Amino acid sequence: MVAKEKITLLIVDDISETRENLRKLLYFEPDIEIIGMAASGREAIDKAKALQPNIVLMDINMPDMDGITASQQINRAAPVCQVIMMSVQSEADYLRRSMLAGAMDFLTKPFTSEELSSSIHRVYEMSASRRAAMPTGAAAGEEMPAGPEAGTPARRPQPGGKLLLVYSPKGGTGCSTVAINTAIALQQVTSKKVALVDASLQFGDVAVLLDLRGNRSIAEAVAQIDTLDVETLTSLMSPHQSGIKVLPAPPAPEMAEVVTADHLKTILGLLRREFAYIVLDTWRYLDDTILSTMEMADRILVVMAPEVPSLKSTKQFFDTVEALQLPSSRIDLVLNQVLAREGIRPENVEENLKHPIAIQLPFDTRIVRQAANRGLPLIMIEPNHPLSQSFMVFARQEIAALEPQPVKAADAQAAGAAETEKEDRKKRPGLLGRLKR
């Protein structure tokens, strides 16, 4: 993938030979510019504040100040900078501590030039929304206040909870696993109310994967749709020990027919009044129900595996999205079941789809099977596992992407344009109608 502008990079490592080797690995990358080197954590903080690079490539083990501590200070002093951590040690504790410090990716030494370049481009693309939302002064190196009481810029009021729709055009890619663990990660990161809705109406697995028993389901909500309110709807949801609340799919396939697109839109609208985040697990057919909820969604998380059939189906989905005029900026690509040195390379996926990968989820047959058989999410069984930590990273990325933009005086015109576009959306046909034209 080629970025539209130069990606500026600061390399931090206490060994001069390593710094030079990293420079050589990136020598043939025309859109990456190394603007500085640092030999210690303290020097890295100073240079990050002065140079404001897009990416800081940070070693963990350094004598005066370790990379994790330096990353924490860089996130406060230079929030425009994104950190990629690197270490010869790949233990889960290192990964967990790095991500808690704000690192966006973790590379285990030694790595190839392709792996390094792919990580830099991926983190740069993922941080685009954060750069756009950065308040005046942050990009210039001014340290940001610690919290709202310190003068946080005013933000536009939120219309309600944010809807994250999880979809895969190919079966067997782990769509439900992604939906479940993303929902729990959102709750753990924010401590806010999170709802998980199983809209795989015929054969939904969310209730089984979470070991939820009982007759509560979306079908009960539809049976009361004419009088349904927020209080009644939440009473029909099943609480889970993770802290989220779940609205399962109907218990029998034939009951799926009672749930229409309008029913689902009504239910999601009510949930937005009560929950900060709603994660919607869906099925792979692009019918009117899925297309109408895609139009409602704040983020669409497209799950694929690094295999040719999955790549083909995902390519067809992106072609359909283009025909439907659905903004690709709202779509995050999730590459699941990634095995080192096996499958289609991530950079080839991005090149073929012309879309960045938001997160790569490592594949571990043992823990995924164990989670399914026990009815417990893997993020709860082994929270320090690299796959669990990847979901925590992904949740933070989604929160950053969904964060409301700062209000500026010049935004009045943009707000008016947005209102006009909103009215146009009411008048034009739904996504399925556009596809049939």
C-alpha cells in the first residue's frame, strides 16, 4: 500500500547497529521518511516532542528508561505520534504492557522488511482518525490536559450509542468470535454499557458461545414491537458475567422469518438510547436486513481469513460497497486466523482490496476451541494471551475512530452540509434499492 504523503518515522534503540539495520530495512520504501534517531527513552521523548513523527519505532529494553515508560510519556506529550514496540522477547506480558502503554503494534525481532513496512503502513492508516480529531496545538507538540476539567475542547453532542456491525462474506472466518470478544473488550476498556445483538437470525451461535440459557431472544422483542420501549427491551436481554448484555438470535431457524429489517432497525434505535456501544453479529448474506443495518452502522467490521476463497468473497463485498456508495472509511478490515509464514501475506491482501487492514488476529486452535467448548470467551479464559490482547488493541482503535470530533468555529458550514446530506439520505432509496438499479 502506498500512502498519499510521507510517513515520518523516529527510530529508538540503544544499539547503534540495530538503528542502522532498521534504516536499511526501510531504504526502498519511498513513502517512509526517517526523520530522527534516538539511543534512549529520554532522548526519544525529547525528539518526539520536537519532531512530531507519525510513527515512533520503539525498543523495549533500554538502560536509562525502558520503551514502555517512554511510550506512556510520548502519548501524553506528543499524542499525534503512534508507537510500534519491538523486542526480542515475545512473551504475553510484554505485549500486554506495551498495549496498555498505548503502543499500536508489537514486532518481535528479528523481523523482515516486509513485516516492518506492513506494520508502519497499517498503524499509519489506523491512526488517521486520531490525527484528524487532534485538537489545535496537539500536533504542534503542546502537552494536552490530563482530563475534561483541564480544558478539554468542546465536542459535538453524541446522538446515542455507537453501532459496530460485524460481517463476513465468507463463512468460517470467526465472525461471532470477533463480535463477542470485541464487545467484551469495549466494556473492559471503557467500563460503559455494551450490548451484543445476534442478528444471525437462523443459526446464531452467540448464546451457545457465551453459555447463555433460557428463551430470551430477539423474537420476543419483535412480538412486542408495537409497544416496545427501552425498559422492556433491556429486560429481555441476558446479562453476561463479563458485564455486557446480550440479545440472542431466535432459538429455532423458522422463527427468523418474524424479524424484518424494520424490526431490527427499531430495536437498534432503542438500544442506542441505553448503551454506549452496540455490537451486531450478522450473517453472510447481503439481504435487505443486513444492508439497512449497514447504513445505520457507525463502523462496519469485515472479517476475513488469509485464504483465497475468503479474499475472493471480500473483494466482491468491497465491489458491492462501491456500487452502493457506502463510505469505505467506515469499514475496518479484520484479518483473522493469521499464522506466521503461512497463508496470504497481509500486504497482498491490502494491495488486492485497496483497503488497509485494521487488525491482524493471530490464530490459536487450542484456545479458540477451548473457548467454544467451555462457553467462555477467550478474552476471559486467557486475558494475557496475544489473541486476547489483540482484541483489547482493536477495541481501543474502534473507540478512537468513533470519538466525536472537536467543535471549531469553522465547523458550522460542515455541520450544515452534514445536515443536508442527512436529509438526502432520507429521500434516496435504501442500499438494496441502490444495488438493484
